[in-house]
Amino acid sequence: MQNYINEAKEGKRISFKGFAVDSKSANFRGFEGSRHALGERDILIEILFAGICHSDIHSARSEWHEGIYPMVPGHEIAGRVVAVGEKVSKFKPGDYAGVGCMVNSCGECESCKEGREQFCDNGKMVLTYDCKDCFHNDEPTYGGYSNNIVVSEDFAVCVPQDAPLEKVAPLLCAGITTYSPIKFSKVGKGSKVAVAGFGGLGVMALKYALKLGAEVSVFARNKNKEAEALKLGAKALYTTDSLANVKERFDFIISTIPTRYDPMEYVNLLKHGGELAIVGLPPTGESVENDMTRLVFAANKKVYGSMIGGIAETQEMLDFSLKHKIYPETEIITADKIDEAYHNLTSGKAKFRYVIDMKKSFGRT
Ligand code: NDP
Ligand code: ZN
């Protein structure tokens, strides 16, 4: 039995091994640390797969704020429950579980009670990594590029035994972040939808919108993934160098773009009353400043931002995805390839989602 399972059972701090960066320009290295002891409503998960989200890159490179180092990223986590606190009711050892971007929140404010824990009114939402955990003496959180994680059972979702875990992991962020605004904007049969930014999130948005009966086009910087887009069911792939020439108009556009761009170019592609959901998070200082009068002249179109989704909605998304076999497009790697994956994701060489096989990375059987 792994040492950390005994530690959990004995109420000790839980040791883990992972992969960390020490600064915004560092490469990944092996890391050993400890997590808080198993609380009565916590579960300990042996991590089997962890997706690489572009947010991991923004965080590791301090592109939004100065990161907390050493940093172990990873918020697309799927694994097996190996120990549970005495008051845990949702999980038992042997169950599969998933963890996304959050590991805790106050649970008492209006947002938490209404299932929008990511917007906790008391500012107590604890991110899976690169965050101070206000429920555990402000110690830093460490994410999923590791062999285990301890999390409140309220922040883990139930994964059935027959689910393909390597496909489940990216659903915990890429899945929910696209599912949530697609539902919020009531995308359905006959909706004309566009997906801007066709990477890990974009491909999920395409698949959900298609499943709900929409006609979906894709906007990308080049034609590299045109064949994949069409094969997956997209109506067309437009390149972003000629947006002004696009004649189609859309009911709903989701932007997953992680670099500098002008959202108004997409507002201009909406129909009257259409909605633009922004989920992509370019580095701080790289957003285009907009004169609000442009929105006035754009006439009755709606622009909103969306951040992941609450826990209940994440479970709903997972159940929906498994029921309809809506999975990410994945490439499985081992942890020694994380630096290369980051390079590919920022230089247009990546396809969709890299997923780290944690067992293989640690040589476990
Ligand atoms: P990926 O790197 O997998 O995909 C991004 C895609 O956008 C790539 O295909 C890239 O293409 C494309 N792209 C880059 N710049 C442009 C541009 N100017 N116009 C059109 N397409 C462009 O990233 P993810 O899908 O993992 O994440 C996307 C963004 O979403 C990130 O900023 C991430 O932080 C954010 N995010 C936000 C969340 C939220 O809750 N709101 C949750 C999760 C992620 P190319 O190959 O040409 O580079
Ligand atoms: Zn993410």
C-alpha cells in the first residue's frame, strides 16, 4: 500500500510527489511535498490522469499575476478514491472521482448555496493550485500533476467505473467551461453557433453545440485543423485574418482565445440579439481596450464572461458527456513531456488536449 494512504488513515499530513516549476521561466522538475491531513469530509484520490489546460501555462508563466512557486499545476484530474474521512457519504474507497479548478469554498453565501461556488461571495473559493488555502492556514495548494490530491467531497464529482478516465480528466475544466455558457445561452436545435479558438476548449464547445442541434462554424488562425473540424461536424472553418469578409451571422459565439484579440470583431458577427460568451483569458495587459460606444452601435447584442461552472453543473456536464460519449480529443503523454507540451501549445504545434498518464509517469503498476 502507498505510504500516503497510511498517512491519511493515521490523520497525518499526506505526502505527495509531483512535477513543479520554480519560476515563470523554469522547466518542470520532480517535486515532493505534503498536503493537509484528511478531514472528516475529505477524500484522498490517487491521481491517474491529469489534463494540461492552457490556464496551466498562463499560471506557470505568471501571465495573470505573480504565481506561487514552486507550483504544481493541474486542474483536470481523474483518479481513484483511496481513503475517505469518517463523515464522507458520497464516495468510498475504490470509486472513481474527478476534480476540477476548485477544491473548496465557504458553502454559506448566496453564490455557494445556488451552486456557483466559483463566485463565492466571501472570496473563499480555493483554486486547485497557485492559491492560498484559507481553510488550511493559507498553505499553498498543489494541483494535479502529481500522484494524489486531498479534497473536500463536495468538490469532487462522481465518475462511473466504466468511464474512460483519460477522457474524463479534461472534462473537469475544458468540458464544464464550454458546457456552462452553451447551456446558459440556451443553444439548441437550429442555433447558429461559432467557436473562436479551436484548441482544448474549442473542440468541446463544437461537440456540445452539435449535440444540442446547432450548426457550428469554427474560427482559427490558420487552416491547419480544417480537416479535423469538418470531420467532427463543423460547417466551416474560417481563418481570423479575414473576419470582416465573413458573411454568416451567428446566434451564439464562444471565444476561447488565449492571446490578444479584439472581441468586437466577434460581436460584429452576431445576429441582432446574439450572444458572445468570453471564456479565453489572454495574459494581463494583452486584452484589447474597447470603446463602449462600439457596443452601442453594434445594437442589442450581449457580451458576457463565463468562468468554469459550479459543482452541481460539473456533475451534470459529466453525466451528459458520458451518456452521449462526448469526449475531448486527447494525446496521452508522460510527465517528462510537459515542457514540450507547453511549447507546442504556445507555438501552434499542438492539436487539442494533452493528458498526463500519472501511473506511467511514476512507473507505478
Ligand atoms: P488551447 O491552447 O488548447 O487552445 C487555444 C486555441 O486558440 C488554439 O487552437 C490556438 O490556435 C487558438 N488561438 C490562439 N490565438 C488565437 C487567435 N488570436 N484567434 C483565434 N484562435 C486563436 O487552450 P485552451 O483551450 O486550454 O484554453 C483556452 C483559453 O481559455 C485560455 O486562455 C485558458 O486560460 C482559458 N480558460 C478559461 C477558463 C474559464 O473558466 N473561463 C477555464 C479554462 C481555460 P493556434 O494553434 O493557432 O495557437
Ligand atoms: Zn483549465
